[in-house]
Amino acid sequence: MLLLLLLAPYLLLLKVFGLGFIFDFEEFAWAFRNTVIQSFISALCSLGLGLIFAYGYFALKSEKNQKIFMAVALAPNFLPPLFILLSVLEMIDPMPRGWLAISFVHTLINLGLCSMVLIGAIQNKLATYLESALVLGVRRRAFFFRVVVPLLKKDFLFIFAFVFNICFSSFSIPLILGGGKGTTLQVLIYEKMRIANDWSSALVISFLQSFLLLLLGLFIRRDGNQKTKNWLVRADIVSSKVSLGFFILLHLWLLLGYFFVVNEGIDRIQPHDIDGSILLPQMLNSVYLGLLVAFFTFVLLSLFSFAIERNWFQRFLDSYTTPSTAFVGFVFLLLWPTSKETQILRLGVALSFLFIPFLLKLYLIPKINLMGPQKQVAQLSGASEQLIWFKIVWPQVMPEIAFGAAIAAAWAIGDFALARMMLIGNDTLALAAETLMSSYRLPLAGILSVVVLVVSTSCFFVVRKLIYVFGENLKKKL
């Protein structure tokens, strides 16, 4: 049933439109080329810079500073793209359009997550080698090429494929920065549906895109049973103060860009620029959307935490990637006719479809894979699958589900790409900010983005706290 849920958008549109049409292969090849180029460059640069910044992490000696490093590194990946776009557009004026600009912003967004994955891999796999290298006086270059690269080769491939998948199916960044020369498959799907009204071509492009990502996922996997060891080893040989300085400068540059655009907005804002009768409904709609997505994400992650127990389903999830954003948006537009009063509900369901695969891979599956010994003991004791899930799995993954639902709520509040397709008018804060940004009114967009940040952050902590309290009460009752 859950497998059909993931594949539903494709099956439904295939039934509605069939395959009787003329396909423009030349146009597809052009968009495919742009998509592959920007995805490849984004993945390669994210991996390279992520490794450099991982060395910067090990230059920090105190646990407090390392936690600050992790928070700063992950912020661009977990904040809605709106904030990175505003910062970059403010600092680079004029901003070029095309696959190079898309790759640049994708790299800024994903390199922090790459750093965290590599830090964990170094701690898991290189601890004993670091001790030996320290005793033998091995040089950094020799250690890197003879130890780091061979032992982390699979991790490098996994990170590259993971970021490639994300960038291959990205919609919001290409929509803003693609221009006429950087049309990607996602933007082509959007144009086929919205401009050309060619739904059949859009469907086939989506199938081809998803098949390519599925194929890539089949060949590149990562061991999900790794667990970070206690880090008590001196890591001088994999540390670099220069890398740490580069990390600090890059994120200061991003922070200053956002500060400049907000400060400029404060200086320029006029009383007539703020209409409370419009801003308040936009804020309420954004909160409503965030809570809806949090609820749907909580329910779906809970259901998937049970289904993941089946090996065949987990193998499918290893290769499954999020469907096309543009494609999912128009599936819901076509198959779920709704009024202006209920369109937020439809958008919330669509966003949940998009977020679930990413949250499963990043949070739920690694945690559940660590429970193997507990489940084996329970099975030997005669416990059923349902009882094991209810007594062991579900309570333990509740923190991950809480975080996943909370971050999904924050992402939903900051979404403007899918909302642009599915909503009538600027009904949310992010849509209003995107409209201002697209019309080059960056200062006002910066002011509105602050409101988005406050609302999404508040929603994140409220949702996480509510689900955490629910999980604690569940543990007490069990």
C-alpha cells in the first residue's frame, strides 16, 4: 500500500493521458544536458568543499565549538532556499543566469551536509589509523592518498550520488536562476504543463528523469549500520586551520549578504509597503500549511517505520528518489480540483509527498538499522512484527519523526516553487517574498523573509516539542 502511495502520481497520470503524442527529443536532450551538467558540478564541488570543511572541523578542539560548527554547516541545507537566494543575489550583482549559477547555489546549500557525513565517516573508519599515523609520524599528504581516499571511497560515491540526486530533481533554484540558457528537466516539465499544456510529454520526461535517478541509486549504496565511535583520538593529521578559516569566511559572506539585504530593506521600507490586511492572512496561511505538513509527515513517517521492517521495501527506498516537484504539483492540480478555501490543504499533501523520501533516507532508516539486535531478541522471544514495532521501534524513532515533521513544517512555510504552481495569488509569506525577489525588489523581499524565518522557526520548535511530549508519554504508557 505504501509502495503504491509513492508511485501514485505516475500511475494516475499514465492512466489519464496514455502515451499517444509526439515527443520532442531534441528539446529533452538540451534540458537533460543542462540538468546533468549542473548536477555533476554541484555534486563534485559539494563533495570537495565538504571534505575540506571536514578537515576544518577537526581543527576545533572543544566540543562546544564543534557543535557550533555543525549548526552553521547544516543551516544552509535546512533553511528554505529563499534565504540563500536573497544572500547570493545581494552579494553578486548582477547575478548571471544558467547552469553555472544554479551549480553555485546548489553547492552552497549542500556542502555543509556533505561535511557532516564525511566527519562521521572519518570518525567511524579512521580512528585506529589516526593513532598509528600519529605514532609513526606519517605525513598528511601520504595519509590522505593512502588511507583517506581508499577507505572512504564508498562514502565519496554515496555523497556524490546523493547530492547529484537532490540537484537533478531540484526545482526552486533552477526556476529562479536558470534563465533561458539553463532550463533543466524540472523547469521543462513545468513549462510543458503550464505553458504548452503538453501533459503527455511532461509525463514521459518525468518517467525518464525518475528512471535515471532510480538506476543511479541501484548501483551506489551506503552501509546504514554505521555508528559513530567515541572520539578520543588526536586528529591533527586530518585537521586544517586554513580549511576552518575558509569555512568561517564563506559563511560570514553568506550571513553578511543576508544582513545587507535586510538592513537595506529596513532603510527603504515605507508605511504603505506593509499592509496588515494582506500580511496577516499570509502569515496564518503559512502557519496552517506548516502544521498540515507536520501532521502528514508524522503520520507517514510512523507508517513507514513499520513498513521499513520488510527488506524488499527498504531496498526499494534505497533506490527511490523524490518525484519531480513540477510533476507532483500538476498531478494534484489535475486530480484534486479544489476551491480557493481548501487549496492550502492540497498543497500540504503534495509537499509531504516530496519531503518523505529525503527524511526517510536521512533520519529514519539509519536509526532503524541500528535496532537489529533488539528486534532479534524480541523475535526469539516470540513477539510479532506489530508488537516489535509498537513496543520497540516506534518509541525509539519518535525523536527522528519529531525532527522530520518539524523540519518539514519549516520547509513548507519557506516553499515558493510548488506553491507558485498550486496556489492562486500570493497566499503565503514565501510566495509574497518570491514575487518581490523575482521583480528585483530585494530589500522588501529581505524584510518579508525575516517574517518567514520567525514563523518557520517558531513552527519548527512547537511541532518538535509537541511530538516529543507525545513520544515521552507513549514510552511511559508502554
